[in-house]
Amino acid sequence: MFTTGRIIFASIFVVVFVTLMIFSYKKDSKNNQKHYQNGALYVAIGILVVIGLLFLSKFLIRD
């Protein structure tokens, strides 16, 4: 099913991809702290609101 070439390609791809993602994150981390302050807080509030709306709709649409 998986040949040696495919396994080598997948391994190299994963290593290069993860390395580039780490490099990109470190490069942009200063700008992200400057421009997106409290971003995690807003995302968490949004997730909680969506979960709350799902529970509210579950109780309102009860048969």
C-alpha cells in the first residue's frame, strides 16, 4: 500500500511543513501581540456564546 518512496516523501514533507510553521509563527509573533491583543479572549467569548445559543435552542425547540 505505502511504498518506501511515499513514506520518505511524507516524512520529509511533515518535517519541512512543521519547520516552516514554527519559523512563520516566530516571525509573526511580535506583530500578532501588537495587533491582536486579547484575541484569545474574544474567541473564547464567541465560543461560549455559540454553545449557549445551542443549549438555548435545544430547550426552546423541545417537543
